[in-house]
Amino acid sequence: MPDAMVAARVSEAASGTTQQVDVAVVGAGFAGLYLLHRLRKAGFTTAVLEEADDVGGTWYWNRYPGARCDIQTIDYSYTFDPELESAWKWSEKYATQPEILRYLGFVADRYDLRPDIRFRTRITAATWDQAVERWLLTTNSGATVSCRYYIMATGCLSSPKPPEIDGVKDFKGEIYFTSRWPREEVKLAGKRVAVIGTGSSGIQAIPLIAEQAAHLTVFQRTPSFAIPAQNGPPPADRVALLKSDRASYRAQARDSLAGVPWPLSTVVSWQLSDAERRERFETAWAAGDLIYILTQLWADQGVDFEGNAVLADLVREKIREIVKNPETAAALTPHDHPFGAKRPCLDTNYYATYNRPNVTLVNLRQEPIKSITASGIKTDKRTADLDVIVFATGFDAMTGAIRAVHPITGRGGKSLSDVWTHGPQTYLGLTVAGFPNLFMITGPGSPSVLSNMAVSIEQHVDWVVDRLIAMREAGFTTIEATETAQAGWAQHMADCSTLTLHRLANTWYTGANVPGKAQGVMPYPGGVGPYRSICNEVVSHNMLGFRLTGPNGAEQCNDGQIVRLQPDVRLVLNMLADMKLPPLECFGAQGARDFLAAFNAARPAGRPVGDVVDGTLTVTGGSLPYRLYRPATPGPHPIVVYFHGGGWVLGDQVSDEPFCRDMCRRSGMIFVSVGYRHAPEHRFPTAAEDGYAATRWIAEHAADLGGKPGPVMVAGWSAGANVAAVTCQLARDRGGPQISGQLLVCPVTDCTFDRPSYNDNATGYFLTRSLMFWFWDLYCSPADRTDPRVSPLRGKLQGLPPAFVTTCEFDPLRDEGVAYAEAMSAAGVPVEQLKARGHFHTSMTMVDVVITGVSGRVQMADALRRFAGLPPAWREGDVGFRPSQVVAPHEIASAAE
Ligand SMILES: Cc1cc2nc3c(=O)[nH]c(=O)nc-3n(C[C@H](O)[C@H](O)[C@H](O)COP(=O)(O)OP(=O)(O)OC[C@H]3O[C@@H](n4cnc5c(N)ncnc54)[C@H](O)[C@@H]3O)c2cc1C
């Protein structure tokens, strides 16, 4: 339908009447404009309601000196129309506010959007009328709008945070807010100016204000990290890349983590030398690109405390280099959050500005503001006489503009404010259970401020409008998220937050900047690409988590939770699925071993430990290789005898190297990984007997190995955990060696294959049921399978050493692991269990990839220390991973539960 015809169908509101439309959109920024364009094209009568008197949103309101975007402008643009892209040329790498505002005006004109936008109209309340299945919106003028669908495009950063200081109204000078900067020129020349706040807006404004003012006093409560923008024309290499294949450049951005097409970095900090890290850092510093420095230096900087600290220290060094006064430099240097956990700022001469004689920094941590008086600002230590105060105090982010429409009354008279008392709850960040036909663009729970928002906005708008079209075609008139889906999304959000370092900072991402606001990571930290694929999965799973209804009792509800895997597990499984590998069992035993060796060779070995020693130990009938990992701490250390995974067929003493190194570091113990013999060359009971004999040899040679003489512990993963479990039974029955504890990770414990986990997780989770059948066939004839030396669940369980048993939800072996733990416990063995939710068979051992396994590894290391009679180890980087209490025996100890 032509746009003009659609526009003609909108019944313009006469004063006092209710405007009737299919869709009401609130907000005429990036999101509202694109919504209007798409909705009109799709034939929906649409009204956009906007408080301001023109389009632009963020870029209408934030006119302060220095206001610019901090994502390169060629990326921070609409991409839905290639002709629009060709019709507009950005003049700078990071465009100024006036240029972005001109662009949005250009877009509004190009698609003739203004006729359907009611400016100077603020929505004050919204009520769902179940009888007619429509929303009634109330405006500040008293006029009302009735709509089937209500879409809040009200912005994440559009509700300014009021100053929290007494006396503002007593001040006789001029007061400005960066977020509501006047259109008229503000003259600061020759004046004594204060800026309160050093977030993004303050950092952009301060250098320019300092150039004009007679004196500038900056009041800083919390320093932010800032990197130089190195602004100029759009970088030739990025422009060339875009022009060489615009479609694929944009597609890469949509699938990326942050909405900018940089590749996924795989190298981790500890694989690089100091010099290499510094070189990468200097390149990033010179590049002047937030997304580059946040994603391209080393992969662990956003998820690992230590990897992050390396980068944060390099930035701190730069601050010290630039700022001449050491006291000022120290005050400007952030120490309270990891780099990137709070949005770093992009600056132009910010730090150097503090070298100017007309600039003073006041550290409010040392001298809090007491009051604002008629003539200036008083702190504990000084009085600053002022002509102008500029508040750069930020926003009530993510939820402020949504909650400012009050009340929003949903089904059954529920108020959104009540539902969100303890923090925002949404499904996909787009919808809320109990509020039918209400959508939020970039709402809490969507990638929003952790992304290039132009990309996120386009994705949201397309998804929402496509759903409305699909509903119309299917004859549905309402859509509402289910409670199950919403709770599942909250869980997934929490899982993603565990993965990143955002949880370690009190920021506006978590609501910490607004007194009394509920705390929690609000933007979706799982990445733009994964988020997009989840939204698409919702659709391909028949609108999973939504109830749709229509006339004559039409109803569809596919209730459920869209993501049950841990976020990094989901990524790994998707990558493996994309590789379309043939089943491992097709290669034959030697082929599978070669494949595994090649696969492992491409992975980093793991973090450094004190010492790695290869050796040979003697068993009946030959010798076995081993690799010993010694902690960097002074010994002698307790010894853990470790058995690798691989179905008794694959792997060797080095194949679980990253896991052994990680556990050696976390537990502070020597790990001796044993190269026991494999099937089909050495069938049952060779692996079991090798395991026992190796343990005996290691216990006898503990002192020679640099370990603590006395009892040893055993540990293993998968078939290696089977060997470890069997070793404990044999040691008990054969008079030693003494074993003080057993750590069994996803153990094989029984030859029964009809437990639910074998069926539920038969395929799709890397270890398949058919691969397990193949392993069993190669190792053990059916007649031998009930022997406790391969099915320890069938053995005598009394008198075994204390055990810690880890099982993973999406693992065929899950139920037999649980059964073994429960059976040992019933036999009087002290047992702790970790049931790792959302994990798969290899989660715990893919140390470098499955970061959400850290929680489990911390608990396993602590369990080993308890077996050895040692207190838990504490590392700063484990903050947030460590369960608050030491788990009691017999209790399920998953942090994820
Ligand atoms: C200074 C600054 C710089 C930024 N730089 C970047 C950047 O470089 N990259 C990036 O990705 N993001 C950036 N952002 C985030 C920016 O907000 C988004 O990129 C984007 O502009 C948001 O568009 P939007 O349409 O969703 O919301 P907004 O642009 O905020 O528009 C929302 C509109 O809704 C209106 N509104 C709200 N409530 C009501 C109501 N009740 N009734 C009527 N109207 C209402 C507001 O007046 C506003 O015009 C920046 C934000 C700021 C403040």
C-alpha cells in the first residue's frame, strides 16, 4: 500500500476525541522513525507521539558542546535501505550531535514521516482494556489515543537523572543539563564554570568547556575509563571494507557481539607475551575505537578478571603518562571496576585538559559536596564561586522513560511499576507477561546499551513488525509473553551476567546510579548476534513463550523457556553444529585419536602453572607415561591422580591439559595425569587395572614427585572418572593405597542405557548415545559389562573415600552420575553433588571456552582442598563465581541452581 494512502487512513485527533490507530508508537528517535516507516509500509495505521517538537530523540535533546556518537558513524546508521545509505555521507568518524540530528531529519523527510508524528505530546499513562483488546493512552494535553498495539520507543537514555544535591534552586547563576542543553548558544567565555559528573557526556563536554571558561572546576564522584577517539574523517580502511561488500559488512555486524563487524577474538591474554600485549594495546589506543579495544585485544578481557586487569593497568598507565599532576592523575584513575564493566568513554583531549592552568579537579570521594549556594558549590574543604553549573549526571537508564509513563495498567489491573518493584522483568527485553500487545524497543533484557544501538533497534523493529504482520495473517489479535518464558529469560540473563564482568561494577547498567533503584544487570550481556538468533528461534519454535489469541476463541500457546543452555555452551554447540563434523565413530579408533589430537593442538594449553614434568611410571606388564602439573606455590603439595576422558579409546596424559592446569592452579595441588592404555588394543579391564596400578605407584613415589607423602586423591572426567571411581573400589579392596577423596566429573558408572538422560540428550550435545555405544563396544564385551571394574555402580560402595560428583544437565551420562552419587551416599559415603544446569558433557573441561564452568571448577577445587584438609583457596577473579556457603555433604551444590 502506498505510504500516502496509509497516512490518509489515520484518523487525526480532533481536540477532545480519541484517535484510533492500529499501532501507537511513543518516541521519534532512531527507533520510532524506523517503526513508523515499517508499520506504514505494512499497512498498519500508526501514530507516533513525541514529547519534543521535532524528531531525533537522543540527538534532539543532547546538544551539549562535544556531543558525539561513540560508535563509528558508518556503523551507527540505518541499514534497512541501501539507497538511504548511498544518499547520505558522514563527514566524520564520530559525527557530532548536529550532524546526527540532521541525518535523522533527513530520514524523516525522505520517508515523509512527519505527518504521522504528533510532536509536543507526552504520554502520561496507558491502560489495557481487555474487553476491546486495545490500549488507551493518555497524553499531557488530555487527548487520548486508542491502539491495538502500543510500542514504547522511549529510549534507554532519555530520562535524565535529577541532581541529588541540596540547594540547586538557590543558585543564582546559570544552570544547564547536558541532557537538556538549550538550542541557543550558551556563552561560557570568561565565566567560572563547574561540571558535575564525569561519565560519557561530562568527558565529551569538559575539554570544550575548559577552552572557553575563565576557570573550570570538575566535580568527580567516580572516575571513568576513557580512550582517545582519534577523530577525523571516516577511516579509509573501514569505508573501503563497507563499500567492497556492503551487504556482508552489515550482515557481519548483525551477527557480531556488539553490532560492529569485528571478528571474534580467540587469543587469550596469557598466550601473549608482555610485548605482544603492549603492541596490541598501543594499536588499539591509536585506533580510537571502543568496540575494537573491547573485543579485539584478547578474548578473556571481558570475561576474566585477570585478563581484564592487564588491560585496565595499561589504560591506567596512559592516564599517569598524560596527566602531569600525580595527585590529579590518581584521582582520575578508576580502580573500582574492571575495564568495560562500565561503559568506557571516548574522549578528545580529556585527560590532557587537566594539565590546563584553568582547570581544577575536585575528588568528591575525598571532599563530598555539602551544598549548592547562591554563589557556588561548597565541599568539606572548599567553596567554589561560580557563574555556571553544568550537570552531566546521566540518566535513569533503561527503565526511566518506561516507568515515567505511570501507570501502565495491564491485564487484570496490574501496574507495571508493581510488577517491576524488584527490577525489570521482561521476555527478550521486548514484552512483559501480563501486558498484552505492549512492546518495548531496546527494553531492559535486550542488548541495547551494550551494543551499537542502531543495529539493535533495527533488529527489534523488524522482529516486532514481522510478528504483527504474521499475527494479522494468522487471524490473531493479541500477543503476550508467558510467565514461564519470562522467568526463563531472567535466568538466561543471570547466566549471561555471570559470564561477563558487568556484575562486578556498580554502574548505570545495573541501576546503581539511581538511589533506591533495584539493582541488577539490565542490558542483555549475551551479544547482539546470539540475541538475534534467539529471537529467530522463538519464531521458528512456533512463538515459544507467547500466548496468541484471536476472535472466535482462536488461541495458540507454545509455553516454555527459549534458552536452557548456558550462553557459552550454546555458542560452542552452535559452532560445532556449523562445522557439520561427521560422527567421531565414523573415523575408526585411530582416525578419531588423530582427529582429537589435531583438535587439541589448535587449543591453547592453558594458563601457566609452576612446573610441567613428563615422566614414566611402572605398572604390571609395562610402563605408562604421565604428565605432572605443579603449582607455583611452595610445596610439598597434596597429589591428585588424574584420569583423562575419551571413552577408554581416545585421549592421553596431555589431552585434558587445560583442565589439569586450571585445577592445579585453583586447588594448589599437584595433578598427575596418567596415560593409561586404550581399547581396542587393550580391552577391559586394562584401563581399570592401569588406573589402580598408577595410583599405587604415584602414592609410593609421592615424595620423589615433590608431593606430600600420605594419602592421594583421584580425579577423572568421563571414562577417566570411571577409572577413578573403580580405582577407589580396588584400593579399598586390595589394601591401599590410601585415597582421601575422589572427584568424578561426568562419570561413566553403569552399563544401563535406558535412563532418561540417555534419551533426552541422545544427540545434539557433542557426546551422543551412539558414540557411547561405540566406546563400550570397543572396550568391553557385553558379558563383562556388569563387572564393577567397569560398572562401579554395581560394586560394593561402603567404605569408599569421600566423593564430589559433577553431572551436567545435557549429558547422556547425567543420570548414571547422579545414581552413583546417590548410591554412595546411601552406603554412608560422604558425597557432594554438583548438578551443572545448562551444561553439557565437555563443559567443565573446555576451560578456555566454557567460562560458565568456572563456578563448577571453583567448587571442585574447593572439594579437593576439603579432602586434603585445607581451607578453600581464594582468588580475586572468582568473585561472583564462588557460592556463598561451603556446600554440606549430600547437598546439591550447583551455583546455577
Ligand atoms: C550523548 C549520547 C550519546 C550516545 N551515543 C551513542 C552511540 O554512539 N552509539 C549508540 O549505539 N548509542 C548511543 N547512544 C544511545 C542512544 O540513545 C541510542 O543510540 C539511540 O539514539 C536511541 O534511540 P531511541 O529511538 O531508542 O531512543 P531516543 O533517541 O532516546 O528517543 C526516545 C524519544 O522518546 C521520547 N519520549 C520518551 N518518553 C516519552 C513519553 N512518555 N511521551 C512522549 N515521548 C516520549 C523522547 O522525547 C525521545 O525523543 C547515545 C546516547 C547519548 C545520550
